[in-house]
Amino acid sequence: MTLKRTKMENNVSLVSQFDDLMRKASVLQSGCEAEFVAFAMNQDEARKKWLNAEQKNESLEDKVKRLESQSSSLDTQLKHARMQAEYELQRRKAAEREKDDMDRQIGVIRELLNDKNSKSVLHENDRDRLAAIANIQRQSSHVDVSNPRLNTIMEHSASFLSDVSYDKTEEDPLSYTHLRNGRKYKRPSAPPEEEMDNTPPKRQRDES
């Protein structure tokens, strides 16, 4: 009985081994070329995608560098523009202060030309020059100040005004001034420009 059972177990073991051997042989005989081809094609597609990604990355890096360079250039231009704007603003303020000074001096000139008491202390040449300066100042408010010829005239006017500048007295700074020849006169309030334009300066004899 025991021998028979042992023999049957050996037969089953042999059959099992044979079946396993046949399965392995079937796998070896059928092959896997189709699966390998599919794998290779997938790898090629992955390689192409990787190459495109690398190229796109390089292109974006170049673009970033260009944008950074442009940003740096624009920052420099903005800095220079701010400096130029600040410089022009300072020049404008200086020009406005100079214009205010010239306006005050022109106001004094108009008062001198229309003051009857000043006719005895101003020579005819001085009155003519002062009248010309007043007319130039009035015309310059309606023309372009960038005119080179006008700028030259204004420079000569400023030079002459420095010669006829006055010093305020301690008695009444708004009522009395000293001329360059040392004589003192009382300044009246300035008349309107229309009245000044219609009142030509009178000629007088030079003081001997």
C-alpha cells in the first residue's frame, strides 16, 4: 500500500514538472518582440518630449536674461530722467526767481519814469534807456524767451539795471530810495500800464 502511494505521488510530481516545463517553453517559443517594439517607441517619444523641454527651457532662460538687461537699462534711463527733471525744475525755479527780480526792477523803472520829482535827477539818456528796458520787459512776456537775440537784450538790460540799482533807507523802505548819484526821492505808487504807455517821457536839459 505504501509503495503504491509513493509511486502515485511520483507520477503527480512528474506531471506537474512537465506542465511547468511546457509553459516555459511556450513563453520562449512565442517571443516578446511586439512588446519590446512598443517599449522602444514609447522611449523615443519620451526622448523627443525631453529634448523639446530642454530647448524651451534654454529659450526661456535667454528671454529672462534679455528682460533683465532691458530692465537694468530702463532703470538707468529712469534714473537719468529723474535727475534731468530735477535739474530742469531747479532751473525753472531759478528762472522764476530771476523773473520776479526783473519784474520788481521794472516796476521801479516805471515809477521812476512816471515820477515828476525824478525828472530832475535822471538824465535824458538814462530815461531813454530805462524806457527801452521797460518796453523790452513788457514784450518779453508775450514772446518765446528762448530767442537768442532777446536773451542778449535781456542780459544787457540786467547789466544796466545793476548800474541803477538802489538802496532802501532806514526811514521808510517803501517811500524813499537813493539813486546812484546819491540823491533821494520819494516813490509814488506805480500807475497802470495803459497810462504809462500813453505818457511819453519829457525831454529835459542836462544838469550842468
